[in-house]
Amino acid sequence: MTRVSMLTHCLPLLLLFGPGSGAADDRAPLTYDRVTLAATASRPVENDTLVVILDAQREGGDPARLADEVNRSVRKGLDQARAVEAVRAQTLDYQTTPVYRDQQVVGWRVTQSLRLESQDQARLGALLGEMQKELAVRSVGYAVSPPRRAEAEEGLIRDAVERFGRRARLLTEQLGRPGYRLVEMVVETDGEPSPRPMPMAMRAAAMVEVAPPAFEPGTQTLNVTVRGTIELERP
């Protein structure tokens, strides 16, 4: 290989590793002097929504007859719930399962659930007294309605952001920096949790008067957490 050809082959390497190769690195954002911190605000909020799950369940040897009985009970329950304007009703899981004894199928169990929800606990309680003649109360739970949750979370966001700012200023002062800038912030809420159920040991008794259950909604604690990254200014 001649001397000219050797220089020609080396030229691309000189361009690759020459002074221009550091231009991209010079444009990369600096990430030093950054600190990640978080602040949480909490507040108890009164539950305003009552959620009740009821079951229609039958056992026997004829699954078709059992399904018909369950369907009639649930349909009657739906009609009763729809007649009360303040109550929202929803059918849930429908199951037909075998009943075993000594590893042999001896019958069938048919079950369907009905979910009732209302902010008028007195009316829902009175309705349950009627529905328990045929349906069994599986659980009672309490929840915060979406409007009340949204209102509470707005106040919690303000509190959490204020606490985040105080911590950022405290950190800046303790490290002897003149100030900081916010790089990134994420706001985390509790979301929409399922109602906390309280199992009920009440079984349906056909054509028997049942007193409505007593309810005490109580409160639940909502949380909002603000996480963020700040960049401290240099002295």
C-alpha cells in the first residue's frame, strides 16, 4: 500500500475522533445537583355512599329448577330496587357449581349476586329489610362518592404542593444554595378504591319479616403524594 492510500484510509478515523466528536456531549443536559423528594397530605373524609352485596343461592339436584328460582329472586330484587329512585342496582357474577360429597357430585349450587348503591342510607336500609325475605346480605361497604372525593383531593393537592415547596426551600437553605428550579413533578392520588366490605352473617328466610340492618358509615383517609425532582442553583 502506498503512503497516499494509507492517509486516505486514516482520514475517516481522524474525522470520527477529532474535535467535532464532542459536540453532541456538550449539548446534553446537565443532571448534577439534582435532588428528588416527596410530600404527602392526608385528610379523613366521611363516607357518603353505602354499597351492599346480596346473594340469591339455591342448592339441589335439578340445576334448571335452581336457576329458575335464582332468576326469579334476583329479578324481584331488581324490581324492588328500581322502584326506589335513590338506589342504583347492578347484577354481578352468576355461577352454577357442583356440590361434592366423598368426591362424588351429589347436587348443584346456583348463585347470583346483586349490588345496591345509594347515598340515602335510610331508604336503602328500609329496602334491605324487604329484600332479605328472599336474598341474603353478603357484605356491606362504604365509599366516598366521586364529587366528594374530587373536592377533597383538590384541597389535598394544594396542601401537598405547599409542603413540597417548603421542603425544597429547606433543602436549598441547608445546602447553602441560592435557589432551585423544578425539573419534574408527579401527583399521586389514592384512585378509586373498592368499598371496604363488612361480611354479614345473615341468610335469607322466605316470607319472614327482617328488620333493616343498622349502619354507621364512618370515615376513610384520603392521601395525595407529590413527588418531584429539583435542581439546585450553584453558589
